[in-house]
Amino acid sequence: MAVENEGYGGAHPAPPAAPAVRAARPLPPVDESRIRAYGHFLIALVYFFFAQALAHHAAMGLVNEAWQPLVRQAILVFLLLLGYAGLGFALNRQEHPISAQGLPRRRGWMREAGVGMATGWGAAIVCVLVMALFGGIAVGLSFSLSSWGWLPVDISFYILLCLGEEIAFRGYAFQRFARSLGPTAAVFGFALLYAFLESMLTGATRTTALNGFVLAVVLSVAYLRTRALWVSWGLNFGWKASRAIVFGLAVNGDSNHSPVVQGDPTGSFWLTGGGFGFESSWFALFVLLALIPVVYRLTSDLDFRYNAPEIIPGGIPVDLDAAARRQHEAAMGSTEPAPAPLVQIVPLASVPPAVPSETPSTGESNSGNETL
């Protein structure tokens, strides 16, 4: 039986009803409990070692030995960024997981990185000057085209090396650990982890572990004060790359990344760290300790900008003007003015035209009398 629809002009079947549009369901809230955050930290930690192994084997299979350090660091940075972004998106519903790792493209980020570089450069200069004054350094220069050609490659190596360290030790895993046990525990926990990994290097000493611990604390303070990795990455890069590229000194026992300048330190081991570099120097340990208040002072403005507590309004809305008006009326009576009387404007009536008089004139009266 057809259903008549007058709106369609007669007996026609009604048009099919439009399908109901379901409202988009909001994403379920993410459980941010401490236990869950600690589980995320463990997953991130395991992934870090997996990414390291994968980057190492991939670099060995892709390029020759000369290019392996750079390619290995590039693959590691890519895997860390991609993996931690996936964890942040899947486990924590982060809308911008790359920025959430500590790499926001916010205003002034290049300046923050420059401040970090200058700070790390300054610490390295202090160590080199003291070593030159109380010990010595033999410097050799290479002017061959091949050496200058490898210079940008080695600079890129330290850029990626320091960036990978910051993502791994101040990025997603650090944030999850801080959510679980607090920022202080995260600072010292990751400093111990970094010190342990430094002590496993060939030629490392106990001083190497201490220097690694203090350096990790300095970089973690820079991150917590700025809520980004730009200052800590710049500081790490300035501290390591300046010694290798500019002065030709070993960094963590590796002196293969200074193609133009080759430096050979002389003097006491506690001052120079020997062939392992300043990572084994007692004097460098005190320089790194002095960096903590320096970094704290340099990041005061950024700390105020990005760590100030957000003021969230609460309670019920209160109209102070209305409350004061009611209080005044209760004491003095209503002060509202009486309404003005209404004035009606009537249009003017039209004036009728003048009617001529019917009284006869004098001449007409006389003629009438004569007739009679």
C-alpha cells in the first residue's frame, strides 16, 4: 500500500528516510596511573636497546666501515622518533607525539639550542685552557681535501649522536618514568643508567661513570626547566663536538671524528683524562658540577614560561555587580527610576476649504424691487 505524501504532489510513495547519523564517540580516557606509566617506561627501555641493535646491524649491512658511525646514528634517531611517537599515540593518545617527546617547533627554539651550544662550548673551553696552562696539548693540522671533505660528515655525526642521546634519555621513557616515580627519581635513575652505559665503554674508569652521571643530571635539569630538548641537545653537542672538531681531542675514547685537527693532550691524568678524553678527567667533573647552577640560571625565563602553573577557574560564577546592587536595594530601597509616561503623537486634522457666502448683492436686490 502506497503511502500518500501531499508534499510531493499526490499519491506518491514517500522518499526513503535519511539514515541516522551517529554522533562521534569521544575517545575513552587514558589511564595515567603510576603503575601504567612505569609499564610504558619498561616498554620504552626495551625498545631503546632493540633500536640500538637494529641500527648497528643495519649500518653494517648498508655501508662500509668509514660511513657506519654516521649511518648508525641516523637510523637510531629515526627508529627512536618513530617508535616513541607510536607508543605515545597508541598508549597515551598524544595528538602531537613528536613534539611531546621534547621537540616542539615553538617560538625561539633555535635560540634555546644556541644557548645550550654556547654553554657546552664554554665548559669545553675552560677544560682545554686549564689543560694547556698546567699540562699541554700538541696540535696537528691536516689541509688535505679529503680531511676537509669529511668535516661536515663528522659534524653531522655529533648532531645525530647527541640528538639520539637526548631522545633516549630525556624523551618518552624519561617522561613516563617521571610520571610514575616523580621527576627527581627520573633524573637520578636515568643518570645512573647513562653512567652505567658509559662505564661499559673500552678504557672507561670510575671517573668516567661519575662524569657521565653528572652530565646526565645537567642535561636533565635543562630539560625539566624548559620542557623541551633544545637546550639539553645544544649543550650536549657543544660539550662533545667542540672538543673533537675544534681541538681534535678524544670523546669517550674515540678520536676518529676530528679529520682536520688532531690533538694529543699531555699532563696529569686527573686533568686531561688521558686518551679517553675529559670523560675520565677529575677536573672536568668539577666543571660539570659547576654547570648545574649555570644552567639553572640561564633557563630561568624559560622555566617561568613553560613551567608556571596554569590557573584553571573553579567554583560557581558570581556576578559581583548584581550582588552589590541587591545589597544596596535591601538597605536603601529600590532606586530604579519611574518609567517615563507614554506620549501619543496624533496627526493633524485637515482644514476644510472655505464655502462662499449665499447673501445676494445690492444690485440684485434693487432689480427685484423694480420688477415688483
